[in-house]
Amino acid sequence: MESLLRHWEGEDIKKKKNKLQQIAVQKLSLKRAAVSGWFLGADLRNIRQGNVLQWVAWAFFLKRRAELSDDEHGEAMALVQQMVDWAELDLSPGFNSEVKCIRLEFDALQSSYRPLVFYLVTAAAVSLGTDLLIGHWLGFEKLKNGHLTYWHRPPRRRRKDGIEAERDEDGDEEEPIVFCHGLGVGPVSYLALLVQLINRLPRRRIIAIELPHISMRPVETQASPNELVTSIASALAAHRVKKA
């Protein structure tokens, strides 16, 4: 009986190890697929360090490689190494001119328009749905800071007396989350993600930035990248957030 139990325990451990290995392999595959995706599906074996540096220069500095200062170049190379470590890449030095990466501000713009009714829906119905779902259902407050519109949800905590409050009695607060949505119809596209953030991280303040110029809505003016960053920093300062 004892030997049989040991055999079962050994088989159970082996199954758990195999499952963990499978999960690790899947995660690594997803990471490498993400890297390849930014290079238009290029084979990772064809991507060089210079190609990743080209992408990093755009993604983090909004510059071309040649436009980086010495300090920025050093920082960019550190970010390249972080990507290499994160996805466990084996990149050769140099630059492969046949490999192209996505750089939205530098790539050729291919624009098109949709029927007027489409923009009426995104400007009216989606806006109303966002107010109802994010504002009323999830408890976010819609605020403005200059040209910037954002949704704010303070952390809800319980004091010793059981009454909810924004901050603990000692005034401490966990690092807030600032969420910037991607292409689509705005933050409402990420409703499931916001619900998960609230449920899993209830002790954190959440600030969801609204970017109408990438939300399929007619927009007359749009802030520059520097103006947008300044507005976000100002909004964080208004909530006494120093780091997020």
C-alpha cells in the first residue's frame, strides 16, 4: 500500500510539472508572437538588435534611431535588452533592412471613411453606453483636464469601523493604475478588463484615459503627444498621484 501511494504521488507530481512546463512554453510563445507582430510577422531569426532598437526609438521616444541623443541611445539599448530577456530572444547584432516594424507616426497613412450613420452611432450611442456602463455601473467619474477627458475611480477601502473610505486611516495608498485604451470605440471596449481590475485590485485608484481621436469619432482638434502627456500629468497631480 505504501509503495502504491508513493507511485500515485510521483505520478501526480509529474503531471503537475508537465502542466507547468506546458504553460511556460505557451507564455513564451505568446511573448515571441507579440514581438514578431510588431515586425509584421517577421521570423524572429531575421530580426536584429538594430531592428528592435528602431522600434524602441519610436515606441518610447517617438524618434528615429539616428535622432536619439547619447543618453536616449543608452536608455533605448537597455529597453532592447529588457525585450530580449522578456521574450528570451537570441538576436544577432546589426540591422536587417528587409525587416520592417510598425511605427504609427512614421508609417504611410492609409485613411478611409465610413458612412455618416456609423459616426452618428459612435458619437452618440457609444458615448451614452460608455457613460452608463463605465460611469453608472462601474462607479467611475467622468472628468476633464484641459482637452483631456478621463474616467476616475478612487480606491474603496474599509476602516476599522467598517465604513468605506478612499484612503486607509493612515493615509497610505497603493500605486494607482493609469489605463490608455487602443484603437476601437474607446474605454468601453475594455469593459471586461476594467471589471477585472476593480475586482482583483480594489485597493488601487484607476484612471482610464479617453482618446476620441482613435475611437472612430469625428474630432476637430487633437492634442500633440507632448500636450497629451502634460494633460495626463496634470490630471494625476490633481488627484495627488506622484507615481503610477
